[in-house]
Amino acid sequence: MHNISQLKIWNKAMELATDIYTATKTFRKEEVYGLTSQLRRAAVSVPSNIAEGAGRNSNKEFRQFLAIANGSCFELQTQIILSNKLSFISNEACEQLITKIEEIQKMNYSLQKTITV
């Protein structure tokens, strides 16, 4: 078991989730059950899966949950790009969020490599 508050990747993912909630506050009200909800669920999924994996009993399970978190990152990235194409978020906000996601993805790959199964 790992202490999630000491995992840099978990802290970065929590920051990203908070940023997504902030960014989606300005989305159109008719999107509350559409893209807003999808973005928020994907964003919460990243740190949640990292945390769930960290709490599992084996390194194999931890790696599996890191892989799931990475999939959520790609889902989130797609939704952010779509939000930008629909003019829900600016180019600058899109770039900043994508940069954070890519940083988390790199951290995730590096962490997975260090975990022996």
C-alpha cells in the first residue's frame, strides 16, 4: 500500500481535476448533463484510479489501475479538445489543460516502469 498524499502523480491529478471543475463552470447550462458531466467524471477518474490502485494489495493491481488512469487521461484530452472546438474553452485554456494531462501521462508511464510485478 502507498500513501497517496505523498504520490506526486496523485497530487498533480487532483490539481487537474480541480482545474477541470473550474473550467467547466462557464459551460452552457444545456451541457450540464453532457460534456460538462463527461469532463468532470473523466477528471475525477484519474486521481481516483491512482488512489484505488495505490490501496490495492499488489503491484500488479497498482499498475492495472495506473493504466486505467492513463485511459481516463486520453478520454479527458479528447473532451478538452472537443470543448475547444465548440468554443466552450479558449485556446489558451485548452493548451494549459492538455499540457497538464501530458505531464501526468509521462509521470504515469515512468511510475509504471518502476513498479515490479
